[in-house]
Amino acid sequence: MTTLSFHNSLTHRVQEFKPIADDHIGLYTCGPTVYNFAHIGNFRCYAFEDILKRTLRFCGYNVKHVMNLTDVDDKTIRGSQAAKIPLNDFTQKYKDAFFNDIKTLRIIPADVYPAATAHIPEMLEIIKALFDKGIAYQAEDKSVYFSIAKWPRYGQLVHIDHDQMKAGARVSMDEYAKESVADFALWKAYDEADGDVAWDSPWGKGRPGWHLECSAMSSKYLGKTFDIHCGGIDNMFPHHEDEIAQSEAANGVKFVNYWLHCAHLMVDGQKMSKSLGNFYTLRDILEKGYTGREIRWVLIGTHYRQSLNFSFKALDDARASLQRLDALRSRLLENAAVADDKQDAQVDEILKNAIDAFTAGLADDLNISAALAAMFDLLRELNKLMDEKRCLGINAKNALETIKKIDSVLAVFEPDQDDSVPPEIQKMADDRQAARKAKDFATADALRKQLDELGWVIEDTPKGPRVKRK
Ligand code: AMP
Ligand code: ZN
């Protein structure tokens, strides 16, 4: 098995990866809060996790991947109240959208998608264990808190200085900054603002804190100690710090061996986020005529620990790079159709070297630049061989096999199959047709031009006009 190294946020260094079991890896990744469409910043994180998982598989490991869906918190409750629909119906819409989006981005789905609302008993068990150990307490506001003073190992991940902690200070919000490090809520006492969202517990009616769900669901599906936990760097504090504290204090064993965090997707120097309003959802970008494959290319193309600045120029560049891959693929397919069963040793060597260089790049903390360089070197060599008519028949077939192996990690070679037309685009095409029928050619032309700018063309077919991607 290939030796892999990853940067472990716990130790702050790149370490050789040693799994708990020989070839079965437990992987937990923090999933979306389903109160809105995920933005492409979130998808940068999920795309990095996809590359990690595909690399582990490529290197021969079996991976059990669990990703939670946060379907109860302040944001989901507020959203369902504003939409005047029950919480579950409200979150279902965004769960469905999330699954569609990951398909568009060629992200392999997790094996289990536990939802917070379906795991309240498991969360209560952790609180009970913490209570029995004297680490959890119920405050005057009836909420249950984790006492960080009772857990001296608090702060392992982000190195918090215990002398700075304010004894007895509490924070009931799910998200808070490192400056407000304090006892955090495990169980939030019912508040009228929560409407009908509440569960019974030995400490009264209420709902769980956000951090608790990941502790409960990861250990339920992966065991009390598992291999890898991922998320974006903004999740390191308080979310992951609190997860470690709760889990290790309750279970008495190490929680996770390797923590991998991806840097942010930025817009003009700031983190892309809902709260700053500087975000694009996946559908925003698809509507501008870009494909899931192009967006994936941009998201995976920068090393996961470097911040990535989002721009439409990067998407245009992606289109050009992918056209090079498409041209090579068509050329190889043509060459493979030529009868030739004599294997060329030099071609074999080039293919082997390409896989070795690609693997070495990924094994070095997912060094995507090195892995992509190996792929582009191969592309150049293959084009040269084909110019010399030395990559025909079996040799072209082997080259295609090699590319398929590389693509089991990158997932960018296959052209997009999805020819579905977004409703807005279809409406513009229908309006254009109606304008033509009404002999309003100026409007029809303007709509055609607009569609063209968005990356769509109208084709006349015997069944009438059909809109398709350019
Ligand atoms: P959230 O729904 O905000 O909990 O985020 C889901 C995941 O996306 C978390 O792992 C976040 O750390 C990650 N994330 C959020 N914004 C960004 C961003 N701009 N770039 C990269 N990852 C992000
Ligand atoms: Zn989490």
C-alpha cells in the first residue's frame, strides 16, 4: 500500500498516515446546515474531501465516509418559521438541493448522511456521561453546559491558554470566536423563539447544541476512535475543539487521529460566506453557463491548505484546460480504433511513470499541483507519441486506461452528461419562440443573444427549437 502523508491539525505537521485497521478507514466530514443552498465556498471544502476520499481509494483503502446534515439549529429554526412550514419540510428542500449539487460536482456521496434530528437519544447519552463525570452542569438558565475548567485538555487543537479562560463564563450560541472561549452549551433549554422545535430530556425540554451532533453521530457510525475528521478551517474553533472535548471526556479515549482542514474560498480577499453576502451558490454559476465539471476543476486545482480566490476568469481558464483534455481523449479514442496489438515498451514506461508521479504527488499531503503536473506531462508525451503514430491500438487503449485511473481521483475527464436545461433558460428559449411567432424579431434576437452570452444555443430540430449548452 502506498504510504500517504497528511498535515494533521492536531500536531501542526505533515505526518505519515497510519490507519487504525489495515485497509479500512473511518472518515467523518462536517456537512451542510440545510437552511439554504450551499455556496461554492462550502463546496470547496466538500471537493477537497472528495479528493481525499478518492485518493485513499486509489491507494487501495476502503473508506467508510459519514457526513452529517445539520437540520436543527438557530438558522434552520428561523428559516422554517419565516417560511411558515414545519422544520422537516423546510430542511428537506435543501437536503435535496445538496444531493443534486454534489452530483453536479462529481462528488462521491458519503456512505451515511445522519441527520441531527434523528440522533437526539445518542446526544443525550453523551450529556449523561459528562454529567456522571461532573464535567457537565445545568445552569440557572436551565441549559446544560460543558465545564472547560473540569477538562484541562480543552484547547488541544487551537492551543488555548488556560490562564486566559474566564472561570464560569458561558456561551450558548453555536458559533463564537476564540476570544469568547467559555463553557459551551450541550443542551439548550427551550426558548419560546424555538416554536414547536423541542425534545424532552432529563434536564427539561430543549434542543441539542450543534457541536454535540458531530460527536454523537461520528462515534455511532465510526466508533469512539476513528481515523480522519475533516472540515473547513473556520470549523476548527469552536466546533472541532468542542467535539474533541465532549467526545474524549465522555468516552475516555482519543477521538480522532488525523484532523485535516481546508483553507477558505475567498472573494476579493474575504472568506466567501452567507453572512458577508459575497457568495455564489452552485446554481448561480450554472446559470451563467458554466458546467459542474468546470467548477470542480477550479475547486480542486489549488492545494487544500492554500486559500483559493474565486473568479470567473478561473472558470474561463478551466474551460480552456478541459478542452485540452477533451481533445486528447478524442484523439486517443480515434487511435485506439486502429488495429495494432503490438505493445510499445516506451509507451508502457511513460504510462507507468505518469501513474508513479501522480501517486507521489497525492501521497505528499494531497499535492494537487504535482499530481496535475504529472497529468499534463503525460498529455504532452501522448500527443507527441500520437504525432509520431506510435500510440495506436493497444497502446492507445492502455493510455486511456491510465487516464481512467488518474480520473478515478480527479473526476474531470468524462465530458458532462448532464444536458438538463435550467428552468430560467428554458423560459427564455420559450419566450424567444413566442416572440418569433408574433413576428417580434427584435425581442427574439435579443433573447437569442442573451442566451448566447449565458452559454446556450438554440438548435432547430424537426420537433421544434431545442436549447442546448454551447
Ligand atoms: P456550514 O454550512 O457553514 O457549517 O459549512 C459547511 C462546511 O463548509 C464547513 O466545513 C465549513 O468550514 C466549510 N466552509 C464554509 N465556508 C467556506 C469557504 N468560504 N471556503 C471553504 N470552506 C468553507
Ligand atoms: Zn461537525
